[in-house]
Amino acid sequence: MPGEEIFHLSVSELAKRIEAKKLSPVELTQIYLDRSQKLGPRYNAYALLTPEIALEQAKAAEKEIGRGHYRGPLHGIPYAAKDLLAVKGLPTTWGAKPYANQVFDYNATVIDHLRGVGAVMLGKASMIELAGGMGYRFASASLQLEAKNPWDTTCWTCGSSSGSGAIVAAGLAAFAIGTETWGSIICPSAFCGVSGLRPTYGRVSRYGAMALAPSMDKIGPMARSAEDCARIFAAIAGHDPKDRGTVPIDKGAFTYSPSMELHARPLKVGWLTNAWKSLAPGVAKPIDAANRILKKYFSSVKDAALPVGPWEDAGNIIVGVESAASFRTLIRSGRVTELTDPLGQIAGYVNEQYSAADYLQALKVREIIQKKMDSMFDTFDVLAAASQPVPATPLTMNLETDLTFPDPLGGIGNICGLPAMSVPCGFTDKNLPVGLQFVGRAGDDYAVIQAGRTFQLHTDWHKRHPRIH
């Protein structure tokens, strides 16, 4: 029986073994399933395990590889999909009680893309109800209750891709798919000590994914390394006629090969001085150390400041208005009161009070900051800052009163649709992971991947994993 280490190998490493026929996709899938069945409940990580589908897909992958038809680095690799992605015939609950029995008769485009490259779906990852679309006060705002952090089970994994973070950190799958409207890939990646990519808005189709704020929703990978994220992103990126929000064909696709790094441009990094008002002491130390590493290995690192303005207010209005529209039936029917979280039960009604004028004003503000950021990226290739100013928070914390801090980078990054990557960069004194994020110009996903990858070539934080007994 393989040891614990196999569960923390990167996609790239697993792929090498599978391609060389040293590792069987069926065996790999079975040991991940056994581990997920045993440990998944400990972390409330899964909404649903799908052993029959997983083994069927793994057997098909093994047969094809045996016949010499190798589809690439995700062939035979087990993963988990956030439970807001439709999978034909399976419950897709959106983490919320009113949708507990919802079943679609088609797949999300992302699921089809992953099936097309031979990836193996182990199950659906748990998530915050409606991806936090109605707001929430507590980590327990989910059908599966609170996702527990494998580094410390008294702490949270962060939302809304809460289960995806737990699954990757605990080695219950080789990677997971998360989504972000505002922070939901970057924060769980930071809290859980994994690598996560928020792609440029429109690079990955949202067809078959729950809509929260359609002008801001994005789908991306969470995995062991920046390189893994690049390989997964290459499989799911691209124009999709079923999602009018996707970028045109010539700008949609993404290809990745390690040889690209030989021809990569030297990156100019802007170190953000005003991304956060202050950093928790346990976060400040690793972030300072990360800054020194960047200065050593990147061609140019200079201090930079985000433009100051009502960007977060605009972002909040856009999310509020669009989520009220997305869940209009739920709010108007009164079934919103079935949500677990006390804030979620009322916030939809509050969001309906925004006027059309408020929304249009917010869209104007969005245009202003998009132009300002574009000119900022004439000077820098990527901007760097702490992914979060605090480490993983206690499960019982009231997020509305005790975890509120300005997040201009999250606001700007998401209303402008900018790509970002969070990579592990150290630990607090209590052994909780700390994340470093890189943000790039819209469309320049490769820059944030290259930045994360370069950082990981000179550090080994991404190779650390929690001790699980």
C-alpha cells in the first residue's frame, strides 16, 4: 500500500508515473477514495463522493493509456469539483438547503473539459451556501456545516470554496476546482497552504455553474503548485458559445509547457504597500521573508500603491444587485429563510433595495478603476501582496463583526476581472499557513503563473503538508 507521501504529490509528478505506467489510475483513484471516505467527514470536505463514476473513469483512463492513447498530464488524475458545478444526474446543492435535491440533466462545461482530458472525478466539494451570495456570518453556513482546516481542525478553511481547500490540503484529491466572485479561491488557498489560480474573467466558461454575480464570477483550480494550476487551467480555459461572458476564441485558450519558462520574460514586480491596513504579526514575518526572496530572484521589485477610491463600495453594490437578481425566485418565494445562516436569511431583501442608479454608478466606478489598473500594468507585470492579512480563523468566529477589514486588492482584482495566484510562503508561530498573492493584467494569466512558479522554484513551502493521523 502506498505511503502518505503519494497523497501530497503534485499533478505533474503523478502524471509522470502514470504516463510511464508505474502508477495505475485505478489504484490511485481507489486509494484517494478510501482516504476521502475515511477523512472527508473529519473536515466536512465533501458534499458527495462518487465512487462509481470515479472508478469507471479511472478504468477507462487505464485502458486508454495501456493502448498508448495518453491524453496529457491530467489523464487518470483524481479531482473534486465544487458543488456549484452541474454534473448530469447528480445532486448539485449549491451548499444550500433550498437546493438540496436539485439535479441537472447536463454537465457544466468545466466538467466536460476535465472529462475530455481524462481526469477522474472523485466527488463534489462542500461549499458555503450559495457561495456566500446572500452573505453569511458563520463558517457553518453550509449544508455540510463548517469545513475544518487540516492544519488545525479548530480553524476554518475560508469560503466559499471551503471544501475545495480542505480536500487539497488534506490530500483527499490531487486537485480541486473552486470559484471566486470575491476572494473565494485566494482566501481558501492561503488559509489551507495550497496554490490557487483565479483566472482572468471570461477565460473559463461558467456554463452549468451557479450564477452569483455574473459580471464577476470566475472558476479556477486549487492544487499543490503553480505548475499544477497551469496544467489544470490549460484544460479548462477557452471560449464557450454557451457562456457569452467568455472571451473570444483567439484570447481564450491557454497552453502550458515547462519549456515556456526558458523563454519567459523577466517579470517586473510591484510590491503593494497599501493592499492591507495591517498584517497580523504571524503573517507579517513570512511576508517580509517572501519580499526578500522576490528581490533576489525577480529582475525588478519596486514598491507600488493601489489607486485610492470607492472600489470596494462599487464591488459590494455590483455583487449585491447581481446576487439579488440571481436568487430572485428564492428571495421572493420566501424560501431564503431556509438558509442556515442568519445573515443569509435577510441579506437578499437588503440587496433588493439598491436602485438602478446605484448599480449604474458602480459600473462607472468599475470603468475608472479598470483604466487606472491598465496603466499600472504598463509599469509592472505583476503586483504582489499578502493573500490575506490574517491566518486561518477560528470556526466559531462571527465573520461579520470580527473578520471585517478593507480589502482593496480583492475588490479591485474582482471588479476588474484580473488574474491572481496565491502560493504558500510560510507559517505563523502556530503552524498555520500564510499565502502570497500575485495579481496580473486582465488576460495575462501567464504572468501570475510564472511569478508563482518562479517563487516555488526557490522555496519549498508548497511541499509542506499537515500531519494527518
